[in-house]
Amino acid sequence: MVAHLFSKAAVVVPLASVFVLFTVTTNGVTHIVGDSIWSIPPTNDFYQKWSSSRAFHPGDILYFEFESGMYQVMRVNNWEHDICEANVAVPLGKVYTEGPAWVPLDTEDYYYYKMKLMGTFHDEFA
């Protein structure tokens, strides 16, 4: 019997937070964040609903579609997720400045991502 591994991971995206739930490890799948080109979501809970309808596994990839030079995507800790100040955020690992960005989910963990637009973090509903 295959043991199910459950842990939670979160990914923060502009104007919303995305909740990522890990289940049994499989071959990596690429998840297009929001299912389309990057945009301001139509509802406050758009990315939460998007992520809750998917199973994420170690080895999967989050694909952020954005224009180079306009955005930066970075992993941050939970505290930085909860506040929204560009001058406070310290990235955990790579900062993705060239779009589109392919962000690997390497291990089971909580993942928080911020997307920076012209010096401002768009995260008001997280």
C-alpha cells in the first residue's frame, strides 16, 4: 500500500495567496500559475481556489508567465508573506527576474512566493 505524504505549502502570487498541498510523489508536472498569462485575478480568492483544485508534488514546477524587467518572483518566509513591504523582503534562494519563470518545488515544505512589480509587492489578500 502506498503511504500518502501530506504537508501543506503556500505560494504567494500577485493579489492573492496560492495554497499548495503535497500528496504522493509522482513525475513532475508543470503548473501554470492561474492557468493563463499572468494577470490581476478576477476575484480575491482566485489563486486560493486555483491551488486548492490541484495536487502538488515534490518535483513539480510552478510556471509564472510574466514579462522580463517588469516583475521579480522570489520565495520568502512566512513572516514576509504576512507583511507586504518591499524593503523588508529577503529572498530565500533564487530571485526570478527573467520571465517566464520556472520554479521547482523540490521538497515537501511550505512555500511562499512574492511577485514584485516596480518596487511594490502585490499581496493584499494573503
